[in-house]
Amino acid sequence: MKRQEGIEKTREPVFYRIRDFEYYLQDNLNLSSKTISAYLTDLYQYEKFMYEYEHIEDEEDVTREDINKYIMSLKRKNLSQQSIARKIIAIKEFHKWLFKTDETKSNPAENIDTPKGEKKLPEVLSVDEVDRMINSIDGKEPLDLRNRAMIELMYSSGLRISELLDMKLSDIHWNDQYISVRGGKGNKDRQVPFGDYARAAVRNYITDGRGALLKEKNSNLLFVNYKGEGLSRQAVFKYIKKLASDNGITKEISPHTLRHSFATHLLQNGTDLRVIQELLGHEDISTTQIYTHLDKSKIRAEYDKAHPLAKADNREE
């Protein structure tokens, strides 16, 4: 509710649903701990503004005009476009969640524009780092076989975590060595090849690991947990972070990092961007273009090798 002018403040701001939103971020969006921390800081600053300047104590009372006033206050502080964009994204995600969960009757942030900030390049693993992670999973226990198969397949085919966890046994086409991927963004089905290493790892898991995990339960899911049930996104997220840490990798990574690495390594080895777009299931080529962040040294080397007059000694006098 809005507190009336002149009434003495008796308690701190009460956007109490921010804490529930934090749990939602942790359990559903697979954001990094740094991103979640930044979102929460942004929201508490937003809450403070609404309480002190707009006299609002409940998210239900926030209007689009209130949000625009807050955005104007950010611009007056001369913050970078990227910082303002992140704060607006946090606010939009918060109000979208409130409306989706019936905590509020409307979403005042729905049509708020987000300024286009500088795109942050995704974190990418080197080929050596991927190899170290995969090769460190060398146990023969059912969970070891499952984990190696998951990592091999995610990197081999550039899968989203949701696509991996929704995969069925019938989605694997062994003879032609591709998998049917259903859903994803845009709910568009596609067929993606997988490599020999992934094929061997998945076969080993199905032959020697999956049955032991199922414990006589019936499931069409390819990957299951130790109870024979579907895996959670959070469980895979935590496992991959630990796997990277155990192998001395200090980068902030998530399951999506393997997808970024898949695309980047293909591009670095000459794969056409349109092919990568198809493999990743991107509807717009502009989404795929973020992977064109090749090292300048590599670009220069390719130019020198390909252009007939790149080097002075290539011209005949």
C-alpha cells in the first residue's frame, strides 16, 4: 500500500517478495551467483527508491509511471547504458515473475524499454579445458558413466540444459549419428549430429549405468538421477561448476558455457555461421553472431594466408 504523506515511517521497505524471487532465480534460471547478486542489489535499490520517493510499500502499487521515474533517476546519475540496462532487466524479470505467480494483478514493467547496452561476450572454455573436464570423469560407477555421457553430449551437440534433460531414448538415431532435439526457444524441433566420443559415452551409460539408476523403474528419459527420476537443472548446474573447479578452471561457468564453447570452437575451425545457427536452433542469425569474437591474431593469420597481396613478398615486381 502507499503510505500517506506526513505519516512517520515505522518500518523498513517491505518488498518482501524479493527474497522469494531470489529462490526463483537460483532454482529456475541457472544464472551465475554474480548475476543473481547483482539483480538483488538492483532490486533493493529500486525498492528503496519506491519507498522513499514514491511512498510505495507494496509491489502491487507500482505503476509504469513510477518505474519510468526510477529510470530517469538512474540516467541523472550518469550510469553506463549497460548498468541501466541490467537494472531494468532485473525489474522487468521481477514484475514478470510477480504477475506470473499471481502475486500482482498486472505487470507495470511489461512495456518498459530496455536500452541496448554493450553485449557481454559469453564465457568460453578452451579445447584443453573441455578435455580436462571430460577426461577427469573416468570412473565406472553408474553416476560417473551418466555424467561423462552428459558432458560429452552437451559439448558435442551444443545442447541447452533443458534440451538435454528432456531428451528421450527414442531421440537418439544411432545409425545416422544424430539426435532429435525438441522444444528450445521458439519451440522449434531440429536434428543435431553428435561425435564418436559422445556416441561411445552415451552407449556406455545406457549399457552399464542407466539400468542401475532406474532400479526397475520405467522412464523414457535418457538421463536420470540416482532415484531413477528426471534430473533437475540445478543439480547439473552445481555438478558442472564443481567439475570445473576440481580441474583448476576459475572461469564463471554454467551448463550454457559448454554450448558457447561448442559454437565458438566450430567457428574457429571454419564452420559457416549459418550452419552454427541451424545447429544451435537460433531463429535469428544476429543471435549467432556473438560467436564471431575470434582473436585478432587468428583473423590476421587467416587474412595473411588467404589474401594474395597480404604480404609484400607476394607481389611480383
